Amino acid sequence: MEHLRMSGEYLGLTALNIMGRLGDTNVDEIFAWILKCQDECGGFGGNYQHDPHILYTLSAVQILCMFDRLEAVDGDKIARRLMRCWYDRY
């Protein structure tokens, strides 16, 4: 189940945010882990050393937005990765 961690983190953090308890988390630890999950192509894997996937990239970006840390990643690189996923599909 380790490959589902990014989505699980997002869902758990969203629940904490709804309950007003997001401040109870260790933001720096979560942030460092998310950055470890980013592949050189710009996408994010479901966990550290996992292949990038569009679903986990979305979850990672949503978590970074929740903590107002989106500036720490290269948005253009992520967008290029997402566009590559889209065009590879068709």
C-alpha cells in the first residue's frame, strides 16, 4: 500500500483542514517528504522512489497549495509533465 501514500496524505490532510486541525501537523516533515517524491521529470510518485503519476502529482500539488508552499517547486516543469501525460494518452 506504500504506493498510495501521496493520495492518503492528501485525503488525511484535507480531513484535518476541514476540522481546523491542519496546524497540528509537522509541515516541514511533510514538505520534505513531498519533495523527495518528485521525479526529475517534474511529476510526483505515490511515495519516495516510485514512478511519477498524474494522480500523485495532483495530490502533491494540492498538499503544497494547502500549506502555501507551491513556490518551492517548478510549476512549469510540472505543467510540462502533465501535458506529456495528456499527449501520450492520445
